[in-house]
Amino acid sequence: AMRIVIVGATDERATDAYNMALGRRRSEAAKAYLVAKGIDPVRIEVTSLGERQPTAPGVSTDAQGLNRRAEFRLLIASDFLVPPKP
């Protein structure tokens, strides 16, 4: 029942539209890797933050490297997490 959301992100260089598309391509590449390793593609969602939520502040080479990333978020369905029905 576990699902994965892959969020692609970029540094601040380039336009917002380009960075959103680049983040999307980054998350799609990570999805393709997982699918090639046997994960059902139905369980994987992809999205992009572009440059909107940097991990590292600043414009240094190190900061830019940290901001170019794909984050994996696990969505786990569990009866424990569902509130009881009245």
C-alpha cells in the first residue's frame, strides 16, 4: 500500500518555467530508475518544485549542488493512521 512521491528541485539559475520543467525531468528520471528496478509505476508520482524551496541558501557552487536534487517522500497507508468511524 506504500506509494512514493518524487519531487524534483533545481538551483536558482535559469527561468522559473525552465526550472519547473527541469525539476520534472529530474523526478521522471528517478522514477524511470525505480521502475527499471521493479517498482510498479502506478505506485510512483512525480512533481517539481523548480527553484522554489532551496535546501541551501546562497548562490555558491556548493549551495547550487545541494539544491539540484530529487526528494523521495513515502506515503504509507495504514489502518493505524485512519481515524475510527463513529
